[in-house]
Amino acid sequence: MGKENASGDVQRKVLDAVAELLSELGYLELTVDKVAKRAGVTRKTIYHRWPNKAALVGELLIRDARMDTVPELGDSRAELRHLFELILRDTQDEGTLVLPALWANMGEPAVMERFRREVLAPRRQDARATVQRAMVRGDLPPDTDVDLLIDGWSGVVQFRSQMRSDVFLAAQADELVDLALRGGVPRLRR
């Protein structure tokens, strides 16, 4: 086995161990010692690649981020609803892992910058394109504040699922999409 393959295998084993331990123990109980033991590597091997626990978790979040896009369907409602489903999935399905881990990584600027660049930026670009297609079709007002609409939807879902521990229902997503299509969107100031 070549050096690159061995290095990739070590990275995979370590990040798989991080994922398992995060799921079992949560972020606070996760330690580099536990990761090393689970992965079958030394602490030195881990610290050679990652400076601390936050960097390990950040690397896992980047590796495992799902990068689905909203297809062009020619139907603004269907596309916006698909976008809302991606927001729901990213917040609710991954939410128990992602939000606490991201908050923990706020003190790691390099990790957060990579996450923003490699995960959040492409997701945001796709979401913006989806909303802008609806604007071009005339289904959303031309002065829609695209970023505020996306942030508003994301924030509502995060608050409901993380703070209130409520399941966001499909009917609620439909209502927010329909509200937007009726013109209930934040507007840019002239």
C-alpha cells in the first residue's frame, strides 16, 4: 500500500471513529484519546493531522456534508419546496450533530472558514439560484431580499427543531412556501 493510500486510510478510520463517538457520546464527551483508541491509531498520529478535537469534528462535518442541489423543474413552487426540504434535512437530520459541533468550532477560525467555503457557500449559491429562478419567472417579487428569505426559512426551522424540539411538518413548509409565492417575502430597500 502506498503512502498516500495509507494516509487516506488513517484519515478515514479516524473520521469514522469521530462520527461513531459523536453519535454515542456527544461533543462534550468526545476526546482525542477515545478517537485514537477507536480508530486504532496513536494520539500522535491524530495530532500530526489535526491540532485538536474541534478540528477533527470540523473535518468530519466537511467530509460528510451532503451537497444536494435543487433541480430546475420549471415550477417555482416545486423548486422552492425542494429547497425547503434540503433546509429541513440539513437542520433536522444532521442537526443533532451539526449545530453543537459548529458552535464548538467557532473558536477554530480555520475550520469554520473551510466549512463556510466548502459547505455553506455552495449550498447558499444553490439556494440563491433557486429563489432567483422564481423571481425571473415572476413568481416572487423582483425586489425579494433573497438572502433574508433563505436565512428566515433556515432560522425558523432551526429554532423549531433545536430550541423547541418540534418536528417541522410538511404542511408548515408548504405554508411558508405558499406565503412567499403570495408575495410574503422580505424586500430589498431602495
